[in-house]
Amino acid sequence: EVQLQASGGGFVQPRESLRLSCVASGFDFSFSYMSWVRQAPGKGPERVANINGRGTIITYADSVKGRFTISRDNAKNTLDLQMNSLKPEDTAVYYCTQTSTGARGQGTEVTVSS
């Protein structure tokens, strides 16, 4: 069974930083493309960052490019998202997902507000 548990969310002010983490289990993590997907209140999901199994191919949504960094540790089955220069429009629930299947676990909520 695929399990994905995200953590690290919280309430921050604009221009502050947060680091999200996800622990994965139940599948071959090191061979899986992974993504961070967010869903803001009243909006559809937005995939903000993707990374291949080796961590050599990384892509970002334009909305976060230059501010967010996705990374992974295959030895620990973890996926991280470093978020800098946060903006109110980054407010959302963030999920780590297995890109090919769309499987996602419980997300972590990020609120950016002054």
C-alpha cells in the first residue's frame, strides 16, 4: 500500500520560509517520479514541482520557479520542498504525490499571511 505522509506546514508571514517533508513507503521510491501538488481553498490542484527517481530531472511551475526547491533522499525514502520568499498566494494544502499514479497521502497546510 502506497503511503505518503507530508509534514512541515504552518503559518508564516510573507517573505518567510518553510521546509516541507514527506516520508514514503509501500512502493519503490527510488524509481518513482515524485511531485509536490498544492490545492488552495476553492481552487483546483496545482503541481508545483517534479523530480525523477535519481533527482537529475527537476521541473517547477512558473508560479514557484526561483523560490521553491524540490529534493529527495532515496536512502531515507523522503521528499522535501524548500519554500522561500513565500507569498499569500502560496497558501494551500501541500501534498507529496507519486507522479505516475497520482497517489497522495494526507497533506500539510501552509498559510502565508501578514
